[in-house]
Amino acid sequence: MIGGVHPVAVIAHILRGLASDSWSIAARIELANVAVLVPVPTGGERDGLGSLTFWLTWHGGSPVVPVFTSEEHLGRELPSVVDYRLVRLGILARNWPEGDVGLAIDPGSPTSFTLSAREVRTLLTV
């Protein structure tokens, strides 16, 4: 939980609303303002976005940037990570790399879900 609100619940609620109106500006703004924990890699495969360097993993044969809604989820999935940044989803989207890099939210948890690169650029950029 970050800032008293569980981001997975907020994200799921917003995505349900966007399913009926994918261009809802209010829902997209709310989604873009959700903060997530972005692991900072100390080695391995990296992709830089400005001053942020992202940890890349693979999901379904495609690269994804894993982000987390709690330290507990982060620690369970990437126990070797010792540092992370709290970043709003909209900031990530505005700096998203070219190519087909998706966004995995809470990978490894029962509430995880993945956005494609297109969905990141479309839904999170306002």
C-alpha cells in the first residue's frame, strides 16, 4: 500500500472504467497519477529512461518493466533488489522506450497484470 491507497485496486477500478470508454480523460489522469515502486537494477539487463534505469524481465516472450505496488511484492519477486524509486505511472509512460516493452504490475502476485507497450503509451499518457 502506498500513501494509504492500494494501487492495484485503483488501477483495476480505472481499467474497468476504461473498458467502456477508452478515452476517458478523467480515468486516464487518475491512472497516470498512481505511484508504483520501480526497482533500480545493480546488474543484469537494463534500459534507461532519463535518470531512471529499469530492470527488464520477460513475460510471454516479450520484455517488460516490472513495477510493484508494495515493498512486500517487490521483495518476494526480486529479492536481490536493494533500491527502488517511487514513480507515477504517467511519468513512466512519458519516458517509455521505443519498441515492444510492456509494463508488468506486481508480477508473480495473484493480482498481477501486464500492459502492452501500446497500452502504456495510450492509457497512461495524458
